[in-house]
Amino acid sequence: MPVPVPPPLPLPVAVAEAVVHGAGLVLPPDGTDPGAPWFDHRARLGRGHKYLPPACQYLLAAARTALAGSGAEADRHAPELRGAVVGTNSAVAALHADIEETVRREGAGALSPMGVPYFSVNLVAARLSTEHLLKGFNLTVTSPRVAGIEALHLAALELAAGRGAVALAGAAEAPDPRAGDAAPEAGAALLVLRPGGGPVPADGAVLRTVLRFVPPPALAAAQGRALAEDSVRQALDALCASGPGPHEVELLADPSPVGDAVARALRAWCAGRAPVSTEHSGARAGALAPVGRLAARPLPAAGGTRLVVAASRAGTVALASVHTHRHTN
């Protein structure tokens, strides 16, 4: 007689929390054509930055804005207690294409020694740490579509573990010349984070994040789709277990079975709470947009929560909420 198989137990949901002390956004003006010049590194950064990849320039400019907005929060802590986590999908994709084309046409001897080191995407975040003496930890993550929120999540976990007192975290992208039909991204978005549970400045907010994974093959069966949607609902419940409910909800998802499953779960959960905007959904070559949506506009002065959910066709899913908080300093 066959032994009945019990239903799978709910997966634990790890929620990371941090306090936002400042934000920096560097984005092209609306309507800028891909590839059109829009960023003046001389005006934004000064001398010594000419040969950096564009995504690195954007990242450094965003860091300056974020740090200034935080009241120089990083300077209050020793360099060994400052960290950086950067998410990207295409920060050096154009450089990789240029290197490949140069080697194919002219040989390796024609490569520029100024740009070649940045074939390693880790060096984009490394330059950020070098410029601002962020010696505690330095991570680069590249998960499809969700790397920006993943960077915020990992930074919050590092701070909670005592590996640092302050972190710069977010995303930086430059257009991928091989993105196909996916919309290219350019710019950077960074948040200055302190450990969760600490004082929230007058212009600050509380950030909470959750990461999930939905195996695309599992969505071929009804049971797999049900489990995937339940996983997203559990993440939403955990993310919003404390703090005010969302008043703005945005979904940024690839057109895919994963995106469809996440959309169904999100809309069902948000019914009676808040409408779900999909204005920024669609195929995108980058992980910048979700962080940009978190930081794009200030929350209402009376308080409120913005919820952003990102999902890729590869199965990566990230959820983040940012809300104003009762001031404690």
C-alpha cells in the first residue's frame, strides 16, 4: 500500500532590515535615447575618472549624492566598519564586447591597459570602496534582474551580523550591447544603510527585504505553480508583518511563467490593500530599476510604505519595502 507523501513544509523566510540614512540616484533624463550622451564625468566627479567604465562613474556619482544626503554618516565610523554591496547585470557588458572585438580584429596587444582591468565586474564596486575607504566588506552580486535588491538584502545581513556599522548598497548598470529585445539600463542607485532597529533620521526610512527562488520547470505543473505562489505570499506576509501596510506596490517582472506566477500571488495578496502597478515591468537588461523605484520619490510626510517586487525568467525573486518610521533622534 503506498505511503502518503505529506505536503512540503513552508520554507523559512529570512527578512533583512536596515535603516536608510541617505539615497543617491543617477539616471538619464526621461526620453534619452540608448547610447546618447547624458552624463558629464568631469562635472560630476572631477579629474581622475575619465577612463572608468560608465557604470563605475555613475556609481561614484550616486555614492557622493547618497553620502551627502546622509550627513556624511560614513565618516562617523572607522573605515574598517564601512562596507559596500553592489548589484549589476551589465555594468561591464559593453567592455566585454569591446575586448572581444579588439582581440578578434587586432590581437590582445591592442587592448587598452586603462580599461582592461575592469573586465572583472568586481572592480566596479572595488573602486567605490577605494574612493570612500570602505574597508569592512565589499561584495558584488549579479543575479538576474534582482541583483540590486539582493545587494540591499546582503548589506543589511552583514550589518546585522556586526561586520560593519554602515554600508553603501544598491545597483549600477550600463547598456548591454547584446541585450536583444530587453530594454537597456543605465545609471546607479545607492542607499546608505545602518543596522536595523537603530535610530531613524528625520529624512530616513526603514528598509526590509526578502529573497526567494521559483524553479521555472516546477511551473509546468499545477502543484508547482501553487507552491510558487504560496512561497511569494509567505514572503509578503513576513515582509509586511511589522510596520504600516503598503500604499504603493510595484511589480517589475520579465514576461515569463515566473513573472506570471509572482504577479498572480502579488495581486491576490494586495487585493483590498493597494493597487499593483506594472508600469516598469517587461524585459530589461539590468537590476537597477527596482532599487531606483525604491529610492525615486520621497514617501509621504505622514508616513507610508512602498513595496517593490522584482522577478526574472530565471526564477530569482526579490521583495523590498521601504517606509517612514517614528523618529527616534
